[in-house]
Amino acid sequence: MRHGFDRGSLRIERIETIALRAPLPRRFSGSAYSMDKRCTIIVRLHTADGLISETYSGDTDAEQGVILDIIHRELAPVIIGRSATDPEGAWAAMEPATHNILRDRGLALQAIAAVDTAIWDVFAKALDQPLHRVWGAVTDDLPISVIGGYYHLDLDETAELMRRYVEMGFAGCKFKVGGKSPAEDAVRVRVAREAAGPVFALMVDANQGYDRAHAVEFGRLVGDQDIRWFEEPCRWTNDRLWMRDVRYQTGIPVCAGQSEMTLPGLRDLIVDGELDVSNFDASWAGGPTIWRKAAGLCAAFGVELGHHEEPQVAAHLLASVVGHTFVECFDEERDPFFWRLSDMSSRIANRRYTLPDRPGFGIELDWDYVRAHTTDARVTAR
């Protein structure tokens, strides 16, 4: 058992990545996107002390190869030889990868996030503690919600799905809207609410599908349905001003932040009065190091904290802060990794998710499942 270390220990020796892809049983469509695969990247960061991270993050398909290339060609050379006791310093060393103006900087941030997550994992393993306790746990369990209500379902199927989510022990559902007219989506939401009952939390997520007028119209149509929040209600073309209007004109709390990849971007959303709940995503924005700064920013302005997907990482972040909302996941059809890649899904009961008490993120991968869904050979940087 490790109880401490000096700054000369936990030297990073090499980084190994494994790319995964799993076909989904159907195509899942929201208002402005659809997908039929689940992808992720496993990072195994090896230290001279013999510790190895076991983490995964991200859900990028077409650009997966670019992210892997950034990890091995740009990030590994600047962190190999550094100590994992200094996640902040490692993050600063990786940050120049975002300066390339000829590519989407979001790809570099996803690559940094994958490595940053792995560094924190071995840091906590060296302390023999789960990460939420290293970060100062306020709880060991969280309310858990599921993301569902996709457009392939008719109204009867929607009602049946909501009843099943209640039976599975979820505390709520983030329900897809924004892909039909406000009136049609409002009918779908009423069906979901009636099936799930009054105690079940119901959030709605437009994935930036409405313009301002339609978002306000929809919000007013479901104003009596006890909507916990309205997520990304407006299209990107003018979403900053429009989200503020939706907040003021509907009275429904607005959730946003997943599409912002930087702290200044999140800061502007908050300062301009555009959100009540932040779902800033560590896997898109550069990892836990940045998300924890975002949590402090939200605390200063009284903004509640969520996290966009990634429950295997998000649960530890949320459990370490006051003002958290739900850790969220998909059902097994939409995200087989949460249900099959490790034992994380077994921790759902009575509307709550119990965090693992194993060191680090507590992820123990099913290696038979990994091998069955590996898309590229393991690549190791030395």
C-alpha cells in the first residue's frame, strides 16, 4: 500500500493506447446528429514505479486516428520523463498541442483529456485512494440519470421505455427533443412524464435543435411538466443571446457548456446569464485538470454542476464538489461500453450510483471485451 511519494517518483515511462469501436444495434438520432457506433480510447500510462493507468474517455469515431496521432507524436514526447505527481505541470506541457491553427483544436483537447485522465488515475493509485476522495469527496454516491427518448421510438414505445428506466433504478432521464416541431415534441414529453411519474426527474435536451422562437414555444408548452432543465435549447448561430432569452421567457433552467471547450468560453456563458446548470465535459475540454477549474468558476456564480456523459470519469468529479446534479449514462443499447467494458453499471440501485472504492478511477477493464472491440493495434510511445 502506498501512502505517499516524493516529486521524483511516479516518473512516466511510456503511454499505450487502445482504440475501441462497437457497433450499435440501431442508429440513434437526436435533433441534429445520429450515430450507429460507440467509440473510445483506452490509455495505459506506465510509471517507473510499476503503476499503470486503466482509463478510457471520448466517443469520437472519424477523428479517432488523429487523436491517437496527437497523443503519441505530440503529447508523449513532452510528458515522458515527467512525474505524475504534477498533473498541472503535465497539462501545461501538453497545452501547445492546441496551438496548431490548421486543425480543430478540439481534437488536441480530447487527446490531452485522455492523457490527463490517465495521469490522475496513477496519481490516486499511488495514494491508494479513489479519486473523488483525493479531490475531497462530499459523497460516495450520486443520483443517476439516463439519456434516452430518441426519435426512432413511437409514443407507446416511449412510454414503455420510461417505465423501464424507472424499474431499472434511475432517478431521471434526459429526453431528446428539438428534432420535431415544438408541439410534437411537447406531446412526446407529456407521454414520458405520465409514464415515468411525478418523482422521476425529467430533463429535455434539444442538442441545439431549435431557434429562439421555437425553443420558447416548446418551453411554454411543457411548462407544467416539472422539467428539471432545458439543455442546449438553441442553434449555435446565436445561442448565447437566445439561451438567455429562453431562461427569462420560459422560467425553465437552462443547461449548457458541453459544446464549450475552454474555460473562457464557459466563463462567458455564465457571466452573460445564459445557463443555470453547467455540463462542461472533461473528455472534450482537456481532462479533469480543467474541469475542476470549471467547477470553481461555477461555484463562484452559483451555477449547478453536471457533466456531459462519461460516467466512469464524471462520477468522481461530481462527487468531489458541492452543487452537483446527476451523473448520467446511456442504456446498454446506446452505450455498451458502460455496461460491458467494466463493472460500473452494477453500481446503480435505488436511483443512485455508488462510486467504486478502488484506487484511482476504479476502472477494471474486461479484457476479453476489449480484445473483441479493438480497432487498432496497441501503440506505445517511449
